[in-house]
Amino acid sequence: MDNSLARNSNLLLYFFNSLGKKIIKIINELGAIVIFFILAFLKIFRRKQIHEIIQQIYYIGAKSANIVMLVGLFTGMVLGLQLYYTLTKVGSSGFLGSVVALTLIRELGPVLTAIMITARAGSAMTAEIGNLRISEQIDALYTMRIDPQRYLVSPCIAASIISFPLLTALFDLIGILGGYITGVVLLGVDKGAYFYRIQAHVDIIDIRGGFIKSIVFALLVSTICCYNGYFTHLRTDSYGARSVSLSTTSAVVLSCVTILISDYVVTSFLM
């Protein structure tokens, strides 16, 4: 009996010990990410680096526009198709335009845009900075008295803040067009009713909420991706090229999860 109690108590102590270590590790990691973001964000304003920011806007924003437009078009078309049959059951098919527009502007537009940019540009940020780290080029920047955070990370954050809202707006517009194609062209909803409902029910507060979400996602994605690449060399599960691939995978997965969690948090504040 005593041996059984001792064994159970040891197992319980081991469980709480492991849980405590994981919680402390998570808190330390979150603290490091916050400090990393604050330092990189403040360095955006330290010196003029318009050229680097424009390059990142082109890479993050302009080169992601095609995939964002494609996803936005088919998202709007699927929404138009599904919502049409749902609204028809309750005799409200005339509200198709407002429902499609509000769904895209308030929710799907910012979230799907952020996920698409994470998959295309966020992974590239992590891989590029990670390769620079393992090849010791970041250390070379230190020897040349160039701040790696200001040179590599700050332009990515600044470009993300600019690109995410613009691409979100593009996604919303193309998505509304996709809903129009499905609802009006293919299913016969009245054209005037479609656009009238959008004009009548979409308010500036809805548009503002979508842009707030996109800026929050921009800060989270750019910080997480750059952080994982910048500290690739500190990984304990691998080294070299494999550490870059694992850091890239971690950055994309963590960014997508964080997007969904922060979407709920921001929505709860905006409602």
C-alpha cells in the first residue's frame, strides 16, 4: 500500500514538473517574441530605409496579389452558391449580396488573406533569414556594424503593415465579384437587389473591423516568421539546413494558429 502511494505521488510530481517546465518555456518564448517585435518595430523609425521597405512590399504584397485574387474569387463564388440555397429556404435570397459582403469583409477576407500571405511570403521570410543565420551572414552584418534587425526584420514588419490591409481589400472586392458571378449570373438573383443590399447593410464599422484584423495579423505573422528564422541556430532538435526547414514549418503552423486565435479575440472586442 505504501509503495503504491509512493509510486502515485512520484508520478504526480513528475507530471506537474513536466507541465511546469512546458509552461515556463512557453512564457519565456512569448516574452522573447514580444521583446524581439518591440525592438524591430522601433527600428523602423530610426533610419530611413525606404528602399528595403519597398522591396519587401513588392515581394510580400505585389507578388502575393495573384494567389489572393484567385482564392478570393472562388471563395466568393462558393459563398454565393452555398448562401443562395440557404437563404432560398427561408425566402430571403434577395439578401445574398449583403450576406456575402459582410462575411467576406468581417471574417473570411482578413483571415484567408493572412493565411495565403503566410504560406507564400511568411515561409520565405523564415527560410531567407534562417539561411542567413546558419551561413553566418548575420554575424558578418554585426562585424560591419550593421544592425541585422533593422536591416532584415524591420522592413518586413513595415511592409506587412502596408500590404496586409491592401490585399485584404483586394480579396474582399474580388470575393464580392465572385458572389455576383454565382448569384446573379448563374443563379438569377436580381442584380439591383444584390448591390443594393451591399450598400444598405455594409457600414464603415464593418470595413474598419476588417482592416484592424488585417493589421493585427500583419504584426503577428511578420514577427513570428522573422523570429523563427532569426533564431534558427538556437534550435535543439536539429542543425544546419534541416533546422531552417523545421523553423519554416514551425513559423507557418504557429502563424496560422495564431491568426485563428487572434481572430476570435479581436472579433470579441469589435462586436
